[in-house]
Amino acid sequence: MARKSEAPKNYSVTKPQPLKAEPRPKEPTAAYFEKRLRSYQSNTELAKIQRYFKTGKGDYGDGDKFIGVRMGQLFEVAKAFTDMPAKELEKLLESNVHELRAGAMSIMDKIGRNNKTAESRRKELFDLYIKRHDRINNWDLVDLAAIHIVGRYLDDKPRKILYKLAGSKNMWERRTAIVSTAYFLKKKDTRDTFAIAELLVKDKEDLVHKASGGWIRQAGKSNPKALIEFLDKHAATMPRTMLRYSVELLDKKKKEYYMGLAKN
């Protein structure tokens, strides 16, 4: 059961509000971002979030603190803060409030998606992501920024760092390794997706299984031959969840065949 938490006592609890666009601040600081985000706090949303994320003792989100802000509204606020310096983004990452760390990831993602973003800015944010991966410690935080901060930055560079992450003891770093390859799939480059997935076929974590299976499935759209070769080699021993996600787009006969090989 998820552990209950209380809304901070220094601000009022409000009802959920319609999404509102945010004006761009003159000084996009972490403190001002937090002030704007807290103005949308809702105890109704907090209850929803606590049911959605596993924050109980021993769960993957153990100790994570939520204040109750709708993700859609968080993204709207993030749009206005894309000029935030890296040092201010790092302050958000250091917060024990999940939505503030998610805000940092959303801001970074929006910068990463912008084709006009300078290479120096991309490197700065890539370096921040890798350096502070200790604060990118939940599946949604990884999924928000890994593709366009890590994957896009590495698109025309050596990708050795992804293989290092895939071998990490930290499950979120392993998830980053596979999720980041989604950017390469946009160009039908499936090599790293299958190679990193192969490193993760014996992983013990369900949230790594789901990410790996999902991107194996997507890679199979561009390279069905490689997908079948991967399944022929690993279907009998790979985690069942990973396999189920991987075969989702296959025809019924092939899906039943590969699921029938599963031993776990």
C-alpha cells in the first residue's frame, strides 16, 4: 500500500484547475518555478498520484514526496522556463519533491526537442542528466528526458555511455540506456536498441522489462528480421513481461508461438 503523505503546510490546497499557459519569467529560477508550480497544487490530484506511484516502504518510489500537481499543468509551466540555466535545473533535481524533479526533466525535454537548441546547450544538459542521474530516480523522470537529452545528443556521437548505463547496478540508469535508443529508432537505426536489450534480457526489474520490451517492439517495426532473430535467440529465457511487450505487434500465430516458448 502506498504511504500517505501530507501536503506542505505553508501553502493553501486548491481544487484542480483548467490548464493555464504560463508567461515567460524575466528570471527563470528554480525558486520561481517552484512558486508557480505550487500555485496549482491540489489535494484531489495528490490522492490520484499516491495511488498511481508505488511509494510504500520498499517500493521503487519509497521516500518520494508529492505535492499534487497535474502533469499537464506541470508541462505548461515548464514551457515558460526553457531559458532556465543548468545550475537552476540542478536545484530542481536536488528537491525531494517529485514534481519539481519532473519539472526539470520536462524543461530539459522541451529544450532537447527544439531544433534551434545550440550544441553547447545540448551538451550542458546531457552532462547534467548523466551527472545527476542519482536524482532521476523514477520511471517517469527517465522517460521524460532520456530520448531528447541523452539519445538526441548521442545521435552523431559514440554511444559507449549507453552500454555502461546498461550494466549499472542502478535500475533507472539501465532504463535510461534502453529508452534513449528511441531517438535512434526515429531514423530506423535499430542496432543499439537490440544490442542493449540483449544486455538486459536477464534483468530482475519489471520496469526495465517493460521499457526493453516496448522498444524491442518498436525496433521490430523498422527491422522485423532482427526482431525475429532476437526472439528466436531469447524468447525462451527472457522475462515474460519483456517478451509480451516485444511480440505485441506480431500476428496471432507468431505471438502464441513465442509466448509458448517462455519459461518464466
